[in-house]
Amino acid sequence: MASDRQAHTSRPAGTSSPSVPALRVAVALLSPSSLFELAVPCAVFGQDRGEIPSPGYDLALCQTVPGAHDAVGGLRLESSHGLETLAEADLVIVPACVMGEYEPPAPLLDALRAAHAGGARVASLCSGVFVLAAAGLLTGREVATHWMYADELRSRHPEVTVNDRALYIDDGDILTSAGTAAAIDLCLHIVRRDHGAAVAAEVGRRMVVAPHREGGQAQYARPRTAAAASPAAGTGLAPVLDWTLARLHEPLAVADLAGRAGMSVRTFERHFAREVGTTPLRWLNQQRVTHARTLLETTDLPVDAVAERSGLGTGDGLRQHFHRLMGTTPAAYRRTYRGTPG
């Protein structure tokens, strides 16, 4: 795969007038490359959509190591552009890296730092955020990544604030996205930021995707099991949490959990925060919403019945907690997984 930026100009947002140059987009070819996240910026920024009346983009794929690049599935990728192209770019995109196999080379990290210092926007797709973090570009920033990688990112880079609910985060000169399909969300957001909502909607229409999705990635994350929600079985508060998980449909309060543990509420809250890492009320509401998710995915129960069986009272109570924790509504969540009204 080769890209000659002098010979080919890509304009997904329309043909630029002579007085308005196309925005230069440099996409780093990682080795090995994850093909979907590499293909997304190529589809959004690298297609000639000249009939859309707005300045477009000039896309270049850039070698990060000499020679052909490996890609998932056995393909070999090669470009005539190197890391020097990043210094000329208005936007640098780092696609997903293959976790467990990829170590960013020092020249790539240097080039990313230099491009950012030179005024380029820098974006990562999915696990590409680990490359930006390794380059030191994310200190003190809030970022998005795939929910599966959020804890590892926090562990490796405690200087970064990880938002595992957002589909993408635009922090001005640094933009990050969650996994796979969220790469499309971020790239369309960039088009919307550069050229307006109408142009982004048209690009989304040509790609047969929504120009803006409802909610965040929390609705796609795998619900945690009771075992994952509790400390190790047989230790500390695990018996109390297991007892609670079996009674989510009941009107339990923190005092009920504390009484089951044989503690005062204040002592229980202190032990709970130490063992579970959150407050009893927050944990209880999270488990109720998790149970509601399962019911929405697997049953046709009305929202009010789901709320009652989850211990959240009425449909209004479920909607309030669901929106706060999931970033969407119960009805929209059910449509996502069942294609049926809520």
C-alpha cells in the first residue's frame, strides 16, 4: 500500500478551492498494523468526495520503521512516506497497535513529539493511545480508549486520566477514541470540527454510518459478573456482597448491608471503600444497573418492570441511573442489542 501525497490529494469533505489548501493528514503505519483502525482514516480522509463543497484532506500513510509493515491477517504494507511527513502534517493519526506485540520505536515517539510541538493535532484510535502516552503527550490529560484496555492504561500511565465511558475525547490538540467503531466516530467528529455538521453528515451518509452516535461506550462494555463485582470469595466483605447481589430486587439501603456485616454504617463504609474501591451506595446502584442491562438484553419486560426487578423503583428511577452510568436510555440500549422498542 503506497501513498504519494504529491500526486494524489484526497478530499472527503470536497474539492478545495485554490486559495484554501487541503488539510494534511499523516497516518502512522505501525508494525504490526490493526487493519480496521488503519482503514477508517483512509476511508474518511482518503476518499475523493469532490462533490461536497468544502476544503478536503491530503492523506499520507507514513512508514515508522524501514521496509514493509506487517498487518493482522498476513498482509504487508509499504508506503513511500516516512516519519519526516509527520512534521508537515496538520493532523497526525496513530491507529490501534496490537496489544502485547507492539513497542513504539524511539524515532516515532520523537516524531510525534516534534509534530505536536510544531502545532499539529495528534489523534489516536483505540489502543493507539498507548503510543501517545509513551511519547509523553498525555500527561494531565483526559483520554478515551477501548474499555478492555482502560485498566492497563491507568496502570502503565497513572499521569493520564482514563475515561472508559466516552466514545472519543476532543482535548483540542489531542484527540483520542475508544475501540473499533469509535474510530469512525472520532474521524467524523474531526470532519465536523473542520468543515461543519452538514459535511460530516454527508460523509457519514456515504459511509452508511451515523454521523453522531447516542451514548458512550459503557453501553457496549461487558457487564461485570457477580464474582468480578466482589472481592475474592471467602474474604472480607464478599459474603455480604454475594448476599446483596441475590437481593437486588429488594429495597436495600446501605444500613441493611452494614447490619448484615455486623458493623455500624460508618465502619462499614470505611471497610467497603478499602476492599471494593468505591462507596456502598455507588456499588449498589452499579449492580442494579448491571442487572437491568441483562434484563433489557434478554427479556421483553417493560421498563417499569425492569426497574422494579432491579430495585430501582420506577421507570423514571431506572432512566435516571441508567443515563448517569451508561450515557444512554434504557430504550436506546435495548434497541442496540435487540432491535426492539423499549
